[in-house]
Amino acid sequence: MATNSLNNVSARRNQFIAAWREHAPEATFDGSTLAQFEAETLEPFNVSLLMEAAKAVMSGLIMDRDQAHAAMNRKLVMVAKAVRGHFAFGEDSKMYRAMGYVPLSERQSGLTQKVKNTIATIPPTASAA
């Protein structure tokens, strides 16, 4: 056997059971009957089933977390809007700035004036003849 990957080991187990059942069903090897061997080698399959169940739980928890983050984000936006619209605070308050927003008095207009790019022409040089 070249490698001991999980699939190879499981396939080898099945091969051992088939050979044992076919050629010596009543024999005892290494102190185990065929039924005992089958029972003793089920542990990896049971662990795999537990892992699949854990993956399903984890997937559900990830979805719950993502939905909770989305709900929290909506709540943050609503609180920020409430601060902006509040008479005592508003868009130009320390509270608004502390929440991570740019106060109204610190905003730039966004107007930019583009500089015209003029290409300087080089006059042709007189050739010395």
C-alpha cells in the first residue's frame, strides 16, 4: 500500500472484512472474531459522522453570526441617522465626529478645478547648411 490516506484505510478495512467473511468466517485473528473486528474498526466512521454534524452546526452558526452582524449594522446606521437629526447634536457635533463621521463644518465641497494641460511646441531648428 503506497499511502495510508483515509480512503485507502477504509477501502483496506472493507477488503479485509470481505476476505475474512469469504475464506475464514469462523476464524479468530489477533484475538478478534470477524464481528469483533468490524465493531472495533467502526470508530473512524463514528468520528466522521460527528465531524459532519459539527460542520452542519458550524455552518448554521456562521449564518446566525452574519445575520446578527447585518442587524447590528442596520442599528448602527439608524443610531447615526438619529444623531444627525437630533436638535442638540446634529451633523456638526462632537458626538457625530466621535462616531467616525465627518462633521458638516469639516467637509470639503468636492469641487475640483482641472488644470489645462498645454503641450509646449518646440519650434523647428534651422538646419546648418
